[in-house]
Amino acid sequence: MTELRVAVLGVGMMGADHVARITERIKGARVSVVNDYFPEKAEQLAATIPGCRVINDPLDAIADPEVDAVILATPGPTHEKQLLACIEHNKPVMCEKPLTTDVATSLEVVKREAESGRKLIQVGFMRRFDDEYEQLKTLIDNGTFGQLLVAHCVHRNPAVPPSFDSAMIVKDSLVHEVDVTRFLFDEEIASVQIITPGANPNAPEGLKDPQIAIFTTSSGRHIDVECFVTTGVAYEVRTEVVGEFGSAFIGLDQGGVVRKQRNPVQSDAGAGSGASGPNGSSDGRKIAGIWGGDITPSFVERFGRAYDTEIQRWVNAVHAGTNVDGPGAWDGYAAAAVCAAGVKSLETGEPQKVEMVDRASLS
Amino acid sequence: MTELRVAVLGVGMMGADHVARITERIKGARVSVVNDYFPEKAEQLAATIPGCRVINDPLDAIADPEVDAVILATPGPTHEKQLLACIEHNKPVMCEKPLTTDVATSLEVVKREAESGRKLIQVGFMRRFDDEYEQLKTLIDNGTFGQLLVAHCVHRNPAVPPSFDSAMIVKDSLVHEVDVTRFLFDEEIASVQIITPGANPNAPEGLKDPQIAIFTTSSGRHIDVECFVTTGVAYEVRTEVVGEFGSAFIGLDQGGVVRKQRNPVQSDAGAGSGASGPNGSSDGRKIAGIWGGDITPSFVERFGRAYDTEIQRWVNAVHAGTNVDGPGAWDGYAAAAVCAAGVKSLETGEPQKVEMVDRASLS
Amino acid sequence: MTELRVAVLGVGMMGADHVARITERIKGARVSVVNDYFPEKAEQLAATIPGCRVINDPLDAIADPEVDAVILATPGPTHEKQLLACIEHNKPVMCEKPLTTDVATSLEVVKREAESGRKLIQVGFMRRFDDEYEQLKTLIDNGTFGQLLVAHCVHRNPAVPPSFDSAMIVKDSLVHEVDVTRFLFDEEIASVQIITPGANPNAPEGLKDPQIAIFTTSSGRHIDVECFVTTGVAYEVRTEVVGEFGSAFIGLDQGGVVRKQRNPVQSDAGAGSGASGPNGSSDGRKIAGIWGGDITPSFVERFGRAYDTEIQRWVNAVHAGTNVDGPGAWDGYAAAAVCAAGVKSLETGEPQKVEMVDRASLS
Amino acid sequence: MTELRVAVLGVGMMGADHVARITERIKGARVSVVNDYFPEKAEQLAATIPGCRVINDPLDAIADPEVDAVILATPGPTHEKQLLACIEHNKPVMCEKPLTTDVATSLEVVKREAESGRKLIQVGFMRRFDDEYEQLKTLIDNGTFGQLLVAHCVHRNPAVPPSFDSAMIVKDSLVHEVDVTRFLFDEEIASVQIITPGANPNAPEGLKDPQIAIFTTSSGRHIDVECFVTTGVAYEVRTEVVGEFGSAFIGLDQGGVVRKQRNPVQSDAGAGSGASGPNGSSDGRKIAGIWGGDITPSFVERFGRAYDTEIQRWVNAVHAGTNVDGPGAWDGYAAAAVCAAGVKSLETGEPQKVEMVDRASLS
């Protein structure tokens, strides 16, 4: 198999991760071009990858005849132009979320891809490739729960960067639950409401956190989401679906179980008499152990493997000529439309109708 | 209903617990007499219980006409004489383990009760009254697992008193697993082996801890037990049974689940800027939460309720005239026989046959 | 201790349960009087309880000089008159929910008790006495989670009687979550919204089920509740609280774990050759086991023990002269006020302010 | 990167799996040669892989200049000759267990590799590459548990082929626990005992199943293993390690949790009246749900990903020139020595010393 020559645009944390992933673990692809707003960053990275060039203009990279496919890990505001260039040059592209930064430009991308007559754009909603989500989707599709009726989601981050604002909770965090909902329920979200209860006293001033989102799907199903990005605890993502015949949880994160001393003494305790050892028998201190384990600190640990699966399946799809194996431009547009309604609701507190064009009109 | 007048003999930790239990929670009984080797201890306690007298000689307490039933929480070496007095005076008795301190005297008690023609003695193996053990027993008796084949037990204490020696691990800790095995498998233990692998460096010098016990039942089933009494962690008791059609665990101790910050800041953090709050966003410290919860520190938390059930059902049985509702003298004798073999094996490391009389010979 | 002479009014399922509970398990109390709308039902029951009379008029039973305390398990519409009689005759009363059937009469009861100058009324919100709720409350009160911010509740029944209507989901099911919220957050609920998403196709026609309730507390905290009473699965009650420093779950219901064959063959399989046994080795059928266990089928299994604790502590409080140890008349009134707002919201779909008098005005 | 040209010898289930794995998922390698005892099987497979040849003599395949590395998935009895050929031709080789079928030939292979002066042989103990085992090993190596003292393992298969005999339980099933023990404790097993309690009535006649193995390590640590290969349930592999400061479980297999109706009605129920729906409200049938989920039916589901990791890391090691990244020939020899002692113990029931040469004598 000839290896797919991939250009990775934007080599910040996410893009650099994709470069490493493709170089080390993805079968059938190699990184042939890297690009970044800071050329020296691209140069440094390229120097470590055999056969990898730097092209400083992202549009040139897209157009390059020795680039077979593109990964966009550039800032959102540049996506529209880059996606349209991919369509123009007929290059399959894996676009990290968001598709674009507003609904109108997202729709424009959807339309231009539709006009091109071929699928070229996949959007990086990686959770669809996570084992637990995949298994849950399979159970749903097999009719295990009958008609889905309700879902409850939890999305918690330990902390966010100082620049993070209330709308970003919708656009950067909640957006994943938007896609998960559309994926699991297999229908559009018709309205969204963002409730901002009393804020976490430890959140940066002015940040409305936690936020509670309520989605209603087009057939009237109810989904609620807790988005809480300053928990100080860990990265926790949980989903429960409830249907006619039963329900299921994912994300309980209780694989291996450790039981340990509350304050383990791990140094050698000297004379070994046991008199002052960790069992506390001599001084009457109360002993109490804990059971449990660590929670994944960030999305890297929680979804690292899902990214591998996502990119491998995308590479396979490009080889197969189908180009997309997962969420496409429409899904990016739908997410943008829901998030736009969400941001509006964040201001008003009221449920907002999601404004979307009729998908049938595009085909 | 006339309340049963109970004499509690021995009011150390366990006996005092029974006094409190009967006084506060047990329906149909009251403590009418207390006794202790230290009379002032008995006096102090009696002063807090309406209508409760002190009788300084345990045999007088047993013989007292205003005592309907007896609880023995006295030291093991006094049990034989006290039990025989109970038989002589026809007083139902709940005897904390051990029945007596050796096999011969235990057998003597069994015989004398048999000769008396009525059941009078119950032995305090409280686990049989624990919800989880009861549910497991029900599943077994309902045929859920078919023929039982194997069981695995874990018995862990955080610490033991300084005087605890290797044989006491057999006689005071393992004895509970002896009774659990006989209860769940509903047959006798035919041989026992105690293995003493490398000891815990934090155990008191000379204490062979942990110990691994292997029981073989009369029909050839295998049970292994880890007894580890200096874990420094908590009180953990677990049992897994394995049968033809499936298996089951109890004691995983994972009821409520807490997720928390590793080092929660619980004081008010001052200016509330969030800049140095527990979410760690400003200084890049790695954040990681833990999930899990506390493990019960001692048998009091783990089996407190089982004691209530045990005593209530015993009181009810005495009212009903059956006197025993749970393990009886034979079970105390069988446990003594198994532990005696265990102590012998502790010395030799070899499996030891359990020497017991034929139960049928007693009836 | 002289036993408290309790009159149990209403001996349907719940009242009869209390009669059995007091007779068999509650220390310090006996049932001296029973009453029911159907006198023969009361007669039958009384015949089985030593020293128990039937009094056919509930108000006579309350007034009877040989009745020390009252349990109301009568239909809600009779509660007001019976509670006022208890106040008049200075009889401590444990009133099964609801306090009364509307807000105005509940308030009247609260006022009359306040005027009497003593606490007499306890309301039967039994969950406060459940071990898991108690432990969660202790964690909260100890500051484990810092300020509570959000809670998520699930309340699922397998089925409801044919007469159950949409408002009863609020008044009979959700009311427990109303009390749990007030208990855990220790503040009033200021507004409530009931959302009725697409109904379960298996629910009786016209029943809006599931329902999603959103409570906002007076300090602005958010609680959401899924009430779903026709799941066909089991009785599931779960609560997750989320605070500044962490979160916790109760009700996961994963104590003992059973692993079993999907279709266990439990009969003797004949020739014992194993060739066609349950291991399926001979015919290539796919084998797959399941792990897990049963979920409690009803509130009887889930909260049976909580009822025991509730009644024992109430009996103890009456003996101690404090009369109430748990939720009182005010809690019954507050629940009525929240449910009234909930029923209004059920019609409009909009959040409704909870109308309550100022508690300080009553003292 | 030039792709490693791998010859896969033996394309039965395991070999064919490796061929698919390398072709579809392993970065940096391709299958250039396949071989099988049944040439047509190799031909069929080769036809589906671009650039893949068949070589009918395994020794020719090993010697082939266009083969860079070898995977042995041939029957055990052929391993010795093939491994020696790999050493002779300086070809890195991943050898599925067993290294060879007896201790003497395993030692011979170890010696010949040592004489060659380079590491060439990796042995396919895939569990070392499983996430849970890796995490457990990391916890151990980080000192979380202090000195390890004891471990408990469970290895259960739903069924075995008709030809499976009692010794194969040791050599084919228990061998994995032998390697896991050596991996986690990082020391040799000094003695092994196989206990054969009463057999599963559903096991094929003559098969001693379950078996209990007891390992003692060279420093005196105790490990017990339940091997039970006819459970009829599923593939369950569990390990608990116990150390000075705590303990940990892996393999509880409780990721996602499903709650469902016992007998879900999944067809459309007709008129939708709900009157006879699955909630059972109309006919009084007892409803009870179950929680839990599926257990992996076979090692394919349980360890599929571990195989991927194993092969990818091996390919990377060959590229890096270190050839081995995981268990090597010595580990294969040690496993053979322990299993040989185990088979002897299976006959005698007594503990057997493991006879091994001094590793230092080889270097």
C-alpha cells in the first residue's frame, strides 16, 4: 500500500499530537507536510520526521500535488478558507472542531461540499470513536433500550485557561455533548436552553460555571448536560441513556480498583518493630483505608485512543475513496447551529430554537 | 409481650455493646443482670439501665430465677463452666465465640446439650446474619450456581493488639471463615492447611502474617482464605463462591461513590479570584482527582447491623421456645476442631485432617 | 421502660407494615389500637396482636386515653382533620406523606402546631433515614464537597397502578426528591419546572412519563430530577451531588456481584458426558456470560430498613419528650408548596415560583 | 520508514489474526511471506495481501533474504527447530507461546540465543501489553503497595475443545498466570503445587477442572490461581495483588453498566395501549430488573488490543535494532520450567520445586 501523504496544518498541541500519531501509529499514512503560523515551530517538528517538508502558506500546502489529504488543526477562524481550498483541490480533510466559527460560514462549507458532488470533509468529534460510546451506540442500534427517551450527560474539567469565558463553555465543551446527542439519538436537536445556576466560588470571576444545558430533539426527546469546567477534580465524561426497555451508563471510570492506606508509609520504617509502623496499632490513631482509583486528568488520557481510532479509520476511508468515516460537514454545521442557539440562551436563560436549513434541500 | 430478662456476662467491649443493643434496639428483651470480672465495671453500667442488677458470680447470675436467658461475653476459658451451668439451669444462652477454648471441652458441651434433650446454645458467628451473606446463601440455596465447587475468601484487618500471635490469626480471625465456609457449603471441613508466606515487614516481629488457609470439605471442595491482620488499610471481608453455573462476590464495598480533589482546599481561599484556587489553573500543577470511598475501619461498622439481627432473632427464638436461630453448639465444636487442625498445620505447614466425632452418634 | 401505646390509623399496605414493624422490631412501643375505614380489616389485624383494640372512629382513637402516640397511614384527604385532633389532644403523630392534600390546609396544620407551642408532628419522608442518604448528608455537612452547586436525581419505578395520572408523578413520586433536595441542600426550593418530553410508548395512554423536574433553590442552586414510573425495570433511586471540591453518587446498587451463564442449565443434564452440557463446547453456540445483579423491585426492598430506623427513632423521640426526630410539619408544608408549583408547571411547562409563607412569621 | 517485511509461519486462527493485524493496523510492517502446513491455506491468505508470497518450507521462509523478521504461530513441537533457524539467520522472531514444548529444548534455545550475542526472541505473553496489567505494574513499580506479599488470580474459560486434557490446563491456561506472576513480582517462581478439588459435573469426563495452583516465589511470596476452563459463563481473567501498603484488583470488567428489563419486549406491541406492555402493570407479574453487562466471551475480546500493542512494540523494537520489547526466551524457558513442575504436581498433588539453571551462568 502506498502511504497517504498527509499535510498537518497547525502544529500546536493538537496538531503535533496528530503528527506523532500518524508517524508512530497510523498504518498507511505519513506526514509529508507540516505548517504553522509560527514557521520555526513547523521547522523544528519537520526536522524530526523523515521526508517531511514545511510549507508556510496553508493554502499552498493544501494545493501541493504531493499532499494527498489534509488535517486542519489550525485556529477556528481560518477553517472556512482552508476547507474551501480543500474542496477546490479535491483534498480529503479531517477538520478539528469547530467546522467554522459561525453558522453562516459552516453552512457555506456544507453547501460547497454538496455542490462538489463528493464527500471530502470529516469533523473531529472523536468521542464517536471511543470504545464505550461505540458499544453504547451498538446497544442502542440493536434495540436493547427500545425507543430512547431521555439522556443525562456530565462533562467536567478540572480547570480551564484564564481566557476561558462563559460562551466557550458552550462552544468548546458542550459542543461535544451536542455531537454525542445527535450521534446516539440519530436526530437533530431542535432547541437548547442554558441554565446558569449559582457559580462555583472557585471559578474565575465572571465565569458562569457550572452550566446546565437542556436539549430537546426534533422528536421531543430530552437531554440534560452538566458542563462544569472548574471542578478541581479531573476530566469526567459520563452519559446515561434511558429508553423504553432499560438504561445504560458509560464513563463510570471504575476499571481497576486500588485499596490503600490513607497515608501510606513507604520508607523503610527502621527497626521493624512494628511499634510505630503504618498499622497504627501502638498509638491508637484511627486507621481507615480508601478504595477507588484515579480519574483521568484530561481528555488526553480519556480519549487518546479514540483519536488513534478516528485517524486510522479516516486514513482507511481515504484509501478506500470514501474519504469520510464518521461525522461530516453537516455534523459540524449542526453543532454550530446548536451552539449558536446555546450562546443566545446563555444570555437570555430561555430555550432557543435551533435554526437550521432543511438537509434535503442540499442534496 | 413480657420482655425477656437477659443476663449479660462480661461487659467488656463486646458485652457492653450487647447491653446497649438490647437496651436501645432489641424488641422483647431487657438487660436485667450484668456481671463482670471487675465488679465496678458492672456497677457503672448497671446504674445506667433501669431495673438492672449486678450479680458478681457468673454462675449465680445464670441460676438467678429472674434471668430468662444469658449472653456470654466472658473470656473464652470461662465458657465451658458457664455453658454447662446454663444447660443445668435450662437457660438459653448466646455464647460469643469461641464455644470453648479447645476441642475436648467443646465436645463435652455439645454432648451435655444433646443429653439435655433441648437446644439451648447459640454461638455468635454474626456473619450469618449479615445481609450480603444472607443474600449469597439464598442464591446458593436457590440453585443459582448449581453445585458449589470453590470459594475464595479475604479477611483483612488494619492492625491487631500487640499481644496477638500467629495462632490467634487462626483462632480469632480465620474462625469466621471456617464458619462461613460451613454455612455456605453446608458440609464439614475435612482438612485444613495453613501456609505462611513471607511476612509483612510492618507486622510485629514474629507474627506470621499474612497467612493463607486452604480448606477441603468432606465432599472435596476447595476453599482458600487470605488472613492478613496488619494491612494498615481497613477491615475488608470478601467472599467469592464459584459453582457449576456461575459465581458471585460479596464484600466489594462499593456502595456510594465519591469523586474528589486530591488535596481539597476547604478553607475560604481569600479574594476569590480563582487565581490560586484549588483548580490549579494558574500554576500548572497537575490536577488529578480520585474516585472511590472509605472502607469500613473495623468489624463494628462492617457487621454492626448483623449483630442487631443476630440478637433480635435469638430473642425471638427464645420467646418462641426454640431457643436457637442460627449456629449452635455443634457449629462451635466444628469450628474448634477445624481451628485446632489449623494451629497444628501452622507449625508443620502440612495439611491436617480435622478430627471430629460423628454427629449422628450424638442424637 | 414502659412501652409506648401506638394507635395506627389506616391499615392498608403501609399501615399494616407499620403494625408489623412495631410489633416485631420496634423497641419500646406496641400497637394498642388499630383503625381502618373497613372495620373488618382492623378487626382481623387486631386479633393477631396481643392487647390491641379496634376503634372505629379515627378521632376517637386519637382521643383515647390509652393511646400515647399516633401513626397516620390513612388516605391523604383525611389527614388535616386527624392532625388537628392530634394537636388538640397533644398526641405525637407520625404522618405518612402527604401532610395534607393541599398547601392551604398544610399551612393551617403548621400554624396550629406552632400555636400549640410544642412539636407533635413528624412526616414520613423515610429516605432521610436511609444509610446511604445519611452518609451523604454527613459528607456534605463535614464540608467534603464545599458549597453544594448542583444535584442530579433519578427516580424510577417499574410500573404504576392504572389510576396513576401525570400529577401523581409530581405529588407521589417527585415529592420524595423535593424532600431529599431540601434535606441535602438545607434550604428551600424557590422555583420548580416540570418538563414532559416525548412519553414512553409503553406508558398508559395519557400518562406524561417520564417527567423531568428542575428545582432552583433560594440561593440559586440547580437540581434536576428524572421521574420515570413505567420503566418496566425496577425501583431505582439515585442521587449525585456536585460541589466545589468534589461530587458523590448514591444508589448505584452494585453491592454483591453475580456472574452467570446466560441460560444456565440447572437440571441434571443426563449422561453427564459434558458433550451437550451448558459449556456449549460441542455445538458451537456462542457463549457469553453476564455480570451484575438484581435491582430492588420496589421501595419495600430499597427502603424497608429506612422505615425501621424512622419509626424507632420517632418512638425514641416520643419517649424522650421531643416527639420529632426528622422532618416535621414545616417540611410537609414545604413539600406541598413545591408540588403545587410543580403541578402548575406540569400544565404550562414554565418554571413556577414556589409560594410559601415566611417561616419566621410562625415562631 | 521502510516497512519491515514479516514472515508469518502458521496461519491458523492466531497466525491469521497476526496477518490481519499487521496488514491493517501495524505501522511500519507488512506481511511479505506466509507459510502453513496446509499450503492452500497459505495461498488463499496470500492472495488477499498485496506483495505477499507463500513459502512452503518454514525454514526456507526464515532464511529468505526478503524476510526481515518472523512471527511463529506454528504448533509448539516445531518451535525449537524454527527458533534455532531464526538465530542462525539472525532474524528477530516473535514466538507465540510456548517457546518450545519442554524444558530441555527451551533451555537449548535460551543458550543458543545467548551464544549468538544478541537478543532475537520475544515470546507472546500478550497480557504484559494489556492496559490494566500495565497500569498495575506501574503502580507496583512506583511503590504504591510497598513490598508485594500475596496475589490471587482467577482464569476462567467458558469451554474448551474436546481434546483438552488436565495437563493442558497447566500448560495452556495456567502458563499465562505463570508469566503474569513473574512479571508483576519480578522474581522467579520456586515451587508450584496443583490442587484438583472435586471436578465440575459439567466438565468432560476425566478433565480435572477446576484446578487450583499455588506458586511460591524465590523470596517466599504466595500466589494462588483458580484455573477453571468449563465455567459455561465467559472469559474472566482477574488479578489481585496485596502488598505492605494496600492492594489492587484488575479484571473486574465493570466498565459500562446496563440496566434492563428481565424479559424485554422489543417488538412493537401493537395498539400501544400499555395495558399489556412490558411494565406488567396489568397482570401483576413480578417485575425485576437487572444491572450489569456482558463479560468478554473469549480472549479475543479481552486481549485483542493487547495483541496490537504487543506486535506494534515488537515491530518498533526491530526497527530500533533492539529486537525485543517484552518477554524474551528466558521468560519462555522459565514458564516451561514452572509448567513442567506443575504437570508433575498434577500427578502427585504435592508441591514441586521448579528446576531451573542459574540465569547468570548464561551471560
